Amino acid sequence: MRTLEIAICDDEAIIQEQIKTWVMQEQPNSSVTLYGTGDSLLAAQTQFDIIFLDIQMEGTNGIETAKILRERNGEPILIFITGIREYVFEAFDVAAFHYLLKPIEEQKFRQVFSRAMEEVGKRKGRQRDLVMIKTKRQNFTLEKSSISYIESRGKKVAIHTAGETIEAYASMRGLESQLGAGFYRCHRGYLVNMAHVEGYSHESIILSNGAYAYLAKEKYGEFVKAYMRYLREDAGSSGAILHGNP
């Protein structure tokens, strides 16, 4: 397994060193970077696997820092650190994995970190879930997790990923069959990845990149059931804090 990239962002040096010590005891093959402010974390170029993030900091606080990280299409596991229990509820808005209350109990830390490590492993497995897109003129391989949604454009389809939009000659029905579970045909012209759904209304689905996909009126009820089932299954497998926007 490659070296894990872990960030600890807290304005208290003693908390930084405490968490770093525990992390290295659990996972010696980790790269741990310390930050004293949310702004310094946001300036970093590293793609972190796990981020321990204090909520109360000068400058950009932990919640706002997390929102910016999410807007950048980042998917690090966020574990909030706070001395005020009420702040925990704000963690739901940025899909936090868990939280730790100050003063941090070592046993609680090890439990949360162990679960976070399990989630890292599951995400790596999902990232290796590849699909061969077969078209009339070419074949290419994509990670299923990278696909946000697919849009029909006449005889072509537009495959929207985190980094680019790929146009190819292919049928929506064929792609729906190839991609299988985890993707939903919400409209004759749209196929969405459930993992990238941020919210929905009776007429459209909001994706993680801010795009909208049409939701056929006759499919609204079926979609809601499918999405709720997806959230329950994902929560059951990861133990993460999840939220939807019904």
C-alpha cells in the first residue's frame, strides 16, 4: 500500500503532536503534515487521505475550510476536532466522517482512526473499479468513481468526470448496462452516479460538480427510493456520517 497522506490542522501545537504520535503508532508508514491554520492547509497542494481538522481557528475556520476542500472536488476523510459539542452538527453539511471532542481520549481516537483506515481501504478498492467504455470507434478505460454523470447528445454521449468531459459514440442503454449498480437512469438523456449526487428536486438532480441532470417526473418516486437505499447501504458499510437533500 502506498504511503498515506495525513494532515493535522489545529492551532494548538500540543494537539498536533498528540495526534501525530498516535497516528504514527497505528500507521508508521504514513506521511503526516502539520498545519496551524485552515488557510495554510488550503494553500497545500497535497491530496490528503485523512484530515484532522480543528473547527475553531483564526482566519478561515474548520467548517469553512472543509467547504472549500469539498468544492475542489476533494474527497479526503474529514475528522473534526472541537471543544464544543454543538459544533458537531455543522459537520453534517460537509459530509464529515467523524469528530473528536477535546480533550481527546486516546481510546476514542484509536477507534475513530481505525474506522477511517478501513474507509480508506474501501475507497481505494472503489477507485480500482474500472469500466471499459466500448464505442463504435474506440475503447477506453475509466474508473467508475470518476464518472459524475453521462449525458446523451444525439448519436454521441458526453461522459462527465472530475477532470474532463469525454464525447464518444455510444448508446445510453449500453452504458447503463456496463456501469451497473451505483448508477441510475434518471431521464432518457441522463445517467447519474449515485456517489456524486448532492441533492435533488422533483425536476432535477444536483451533482457534486454543481451540474444538474434532468429527473423525469415519472421516475421521481423510484429515484428517491433508489437513492435512500444507496445511502443506507453506503452508511452501513462505512459507518460514515452521511446526509441527503430530499
